[in-house]
Amino acid sequence: MPITPLESLNSSTPQDVNGLSEDRDFKARPLQQPNNSEHSQINGVPPAVALMQMMTGVWLTQSIYVAASLGIADLLKEGAKSVDELAPAVGAQTSHLYRVLRALASFGIFTEVAPRQFALTEMAEYLRSDVPGSLRSLSMTMSDEWQWNCWGDLLNIVKTGQPAMQKLYQVNDTFEYLTQKNPQAGALFDKAMIGWCSAIHLAVLNAYDFSGIHKLVDVAGGHGTLLASILAKYPYLQGVLFDLPQVVAGAGPLLESRGVADRCEVVGGSFFETIPAGGDGYILSHIVHDWGDEDCIKFLSTIRRAIAPHGKLLVVEMVIPPGDTPHFGKLLDVEMMAIFSGGRERTEAEYHQLFQAAGFQITRIVPTASPVSVIEGVVDLNR
Ligand SMILES: C[S@@+](CC[C@H](N)C(=O)[O-])C[C@H]1O[C@@H](n2cnc3c(N)ncnc32)[C@H](O)[C@@H]1O
């Protein structure tokens, strides 16, 4: 089946939480009818049931993780299979695996086509490892031990403001943990980002016109999935892929396979020390939200010194809408709080402040068909 961009997560679409669509009237009703809850319904269920479904979301998260880790979706790609066949193939207990798959099927992830026989559904397709936009690694990294430990510390983080990673793993930041302390978790995280970001990258490519740029530097571009897509679409464009040395070391095969390696320089380093100079475009996709303002101002100021006059700074991030408006970025912001020190999603006003503090001004914010926007800036010549 075709893998589509994550349009369903964009800001204008209510989010699905455990099969519950968030309702824009969701907050108003209980306030208006505090003593009349038996008549109040949220998406067809009473408020207490709706709340309970949200509170137990971790049961679903972890069940998806089990199916993802065991590679169940890959085993079903040729057609339905009995759990008696699946369980020994993945080294699981038949009755236990059956109960997990039955629960997932009740949410439309897999379907029980005959007693104890399961098949893929549209959602389960995304748990295959061999489809574009696969979310299998994302499920696995979201339930990885370090993530659980950070989320387990959330109450403490909220009370003290102290980030979890430093305390739990004695590292300066999450990327030090992923590259140096637990490279296996790091490799899974990188793979997850490729799957998760590929749909978002496509949305960026469709929404933003890169044609005025001649040399584009992808700052912290990972293995170069976004840059490779941009270079493939704009054949005259030169690219520079910049990320930590351990990360860019693995970029060659991807750039070769996309046929853009000859137009892409690969540079390893830390953006807290240096950033390749001379580009007339600097793109940072899902980077600014990993860091607090002080750190962002450091690397954005370095770009300010490195960028060609009239060059464009392009920050690809979610822009948090005001008030109760549902947006995927609002919960992602809590994930940022849990796993990064200072990481956060930002509002439009906060992006204006950040750009200004680093010597840029925002020229426009281009929405995409995914939850992210391209925040475009130029050097602020008044500073
Ligand atoms: C969430 S990933 C985003 C990857 C890519 N931009 C994308 O959109 O797919 C964050 C990236 O930041 C990189 N990174 C973290 N700290 C860095 C640093 N000090 N210097 C350069 N890159 C860094 C990581 O190695 C990782 O590739």
C-alpha cells in the first residue's frame, strides 16, 4: 500500500489518542455541565471513560512495541498467519502473543480474520520494516529502556526542572548518551528518525521552493535523507552534510544510493564548535527543538557568521498554536522535556525571539502537509 505523509497529524486535524479523536469542544463541555456528566459524551463515550482510555495509553504503546520488536508485521506481509505459526517463528509464547495481537486488533492494528489467525491492516503495514515511512523502529526506540526511564522521571522533571538524562546516565546531553554510552540505542534512534522523518521530509520538499539556493548546508543532517531528496530534486544544487563525526561516517551509502554523493560534501564536527562556512542556505530539520534557547543561540549565531550575505536560514520544526488547539507538537513538547535537557517545541513568538537573539529575522513561515513548518529567516542587517 502507498505510504502517505503524516498529514493526519497536522494542526487542523484532531489527533487520535487511543482511538479517541480529540474534540475541540472537549474542555468546554465538562466546564459547562460539571454535574451532568452522565449526559456528557466525548467522541461517543462519557468523560471518565475517555480519560481512562487516555490514562492507560501506555498499555497500547507497549503492546505495539512488542509486535514491532518481534517483527510480526514482516511475517504477515504475504498474508494472514495463525498465531500458532507466528509464536514459534518469533520465539514467543503462543497464548501470550495471541492476547497481545487480539488487543491490538481491537484498535485496528492487525485484524483477526479467522479464530487465532491475524492479518495486516493499513496501520499494521507501517510496522513492517521494509516500507517507506516505516514506523517500526520509532515504536522500538520510543519504548527503549532509556526512554522509559526518562518518562518515569517526568514528575520529578516538572517539579525540579532538572533534566533526567544527566542524572540517570551521567552525560552532558542525550546525543552523548546515544553516540558514546549506548551506540546500539543510538543506531535504533537514527533508524527511527529516518522512518519518522521521511514523510515529513517529503512534505517539506513539496511545500518549500529551494530554487534560489546554490549551496545548501544541512546542519545536523544525520545520514542526509533530507539533503539527498533536495539535491535529487534540484540538480544544480551543491550540498554540505554536517553532523557529528560518528554519524556522518555512516552517510556514504545513502548519498551514493540516491545518486547525489558527487554534489555533497560530508563534514564531521560539533555545531557548538564550528559549522561549514559559505552556504547561501542553512537548513536545520528537527534540531532546534532538541535544545534550550541558550544552546540554540550558540549554534544559530555560528551560522550567522558562516552564512553568505542574503543567505537563508531554514528551520524545520512544529510551530505550537495558541490555546487549546490540538497539535501533535504539544505532546511532542513533553517528550522533548522528558528526554532532552532544554529541548522544547516553540510558538511563533518564541521563534521570533530566538531568531532575533541570534541575529536573524523571520521572513515567513511556510506550512507543510505535515505538522512541521519551514521557518525562513535572513540575516538581520540592523544588528
Ligand atoms: C533528531 S536528529 C535530526 C536529523 C535530521 N536533521 C533529520 O531531520 O532527519 C538530530 C541530529 O542532531 C545531531 N547532533 C546532535 N548534537 C550535535 C552536535 N553537537 N553537532 C552536530 N550534530 C549534532 C545528531 O547526531 C542527529 O543526527
